[in-house]
Amino acid sequence: MSRDLESRVTQLKDVLAAVADKHAPAVFSSSLSAEDMVITDAILTAQFDIGIFTIDTGRLHGDTLDLLEKIRRYYHHHLNVVTPDVNALAQYESRSGRNAFYKSAELRRECCQIRKVEPLKRLLKGKRAWITGLRREHSTGRAALPAREFDDTYLLLKFNPLADWTEDEVWEYLHARSVPYNDLYEQGYRSIGCAPCTRPVVAGEDIRAGRWWWEQDHGKECGLHVREDGRLARAREVA
């Protein structure tokens, strides 16, 4: 790794160590993205006392689910996998249809609320700190993302230790350490969510162009980091 990246890795580990020591119980929510594999690797190799969970929405790509087994074999660790409420899903699909998210942004956000946001709320309950793999490069809506903030929605400290990392730095880390990652990245994907809502991107498109590509005038967010009306959550940056 380059010297600059080695410095960033040291900073990342310092942040994780401090979170584990001063803000327990802490949890890392992984979407199994490339960014999240950087943090997963840092937590598991250093054995920080930070829980790691991922949400199986029920509509993930097979390649994404395969990564769970790669993680188990590589780190000898089972990630905590949480799932949506089956009754809420059944009601949504019965009322609106299994693929209703294509019909409107409102129905798409409702689907995300059931499949992602509600499971997240369950996992964050009782926690003092939440770690994410968000980066400022992801979208214009995340351009001012702080490295540390107080989340007014979930009422806990939220750490975004890769906020100022570039996409190239993420991949330099993964390749240098032979960290497992989702095979879909080799097929043109740059941001990976549920299978019906994600497609590869072409040269010149931004990172999240493949997410909910049929929506033109709505933010490309699933709701994990926004309010229920779809607007970006306003969190207070803290020192």
C-alpha cells in the first residue's frame, strides 16, 4: 500500500479502537459493499469488540449472499444476518405487488422501509455507537458527510471513518490485503443493493447511477440514512 493509504489505515484503526473502548456497545452495519469490506477486515483482523451485522432484504443478488460464505471461510467469522418482518412484507406485497417499487418513489421507499430501515432500527436499539462505510464521493447528497456525528433519528453517535476515502483507495486496500469482495464489481457494478433495484453502470456514469435508475427526480437513498420522507437526515457533527 502507498504511504498515504497506510496513514489512512492507521487512522481507521485508531477510530475503531476508540469506538470499541469508549462507546460500547457499538455496531457496524455492513451492506457487504467494497467500502464495508474494508471496515469488516479492519475490525476482524484487529479483533475489536464491535458487532457486525448485515441485512438480508430477501431480494439480494446471489453473488452478494455468496460473499457471506467467503467471509466465514476467510475470517472464520459468521456475520449477524437480520431479515425483514415477514408479516409486513406479506401485507406490502399483497396490497401493492412484489415489484411495486417500480411504480412510484413512494412505493419504493415503503419497500426499503420494510426491508432495510425497520431491521436496522431493531439492531441499533440499545447501542451507543453506529459505524458505517459511507463516503463523501458516493453522491452530492453525501458531499458534506462528517467523520463523526450525532444521529438525531436513532439517538446515538454515528461514525463514518471512510468519509474522505476515495474509491481508488478502497480498492487499493482490498487488493493489497486480498480481502474478499462481491464478484458483481467485476461485472460493472459500482454500488450494489437489491437485485431488482441495481444494475451495472457504464463509463462516465456516477457511482450510484445503477441504483433505482428508473427514478429521475428523487434522491438515490434507501432510507437507512434519511428521514422517512426521503430527505437526507440532518445529523449534528460532533468533535
